[in-house]
Amino acid sequence: MSLATQIKPISYLKSNAADIVKNFTANPEPLIITQNGEAKMVVMEIGAYERQQETLALLKLLALSRNDFSRGNFQDADAFFAEMTREE
């Protein structure tokens, strides 16, 4: 099923909610819900949502790390492991 067929009006969501949930096992593509012809929300399978959230969290950590590195807020591996050993 293509993404274009996964765009439905809100009336479809209201009348087919149980079928939508059941169909996610066969087709986990997100369902875009429109209202008055405009996209208003996305319905997606919980596993896909959780994977998306994990990906976003990792990207945020990478961005924070990159910012730290560009500000010079880092240390080499030997210094890091020496500090970790001292704290034990």
C-alpha cells in the first residue's frame, strides 16, 4: 500500500478505528488523518512510534555531543579512563 492510500479523512478514523488497529499488523505505515482537506494528525503503530522516539533521542544526544565538542568540552580517552578508575 502506498503512502497516498494512507491519507484518510477524520470520518474514516471515527468509523473504522478497530479495523485500523487490526490492519497495522499487515501494514504498519502511518495513517495521515485529514480534517477539511488538511492533514491534522498521524496515527501510527506503537512499535514504530517507540522506534521513532528512540531515534530522536539518539539524534539529540549526538547534537548535544557535537555542541560540547565544538565548545572544547571534551577530554581524551586516557584522561577519561584515568578519571573513571580514580572514582571507583
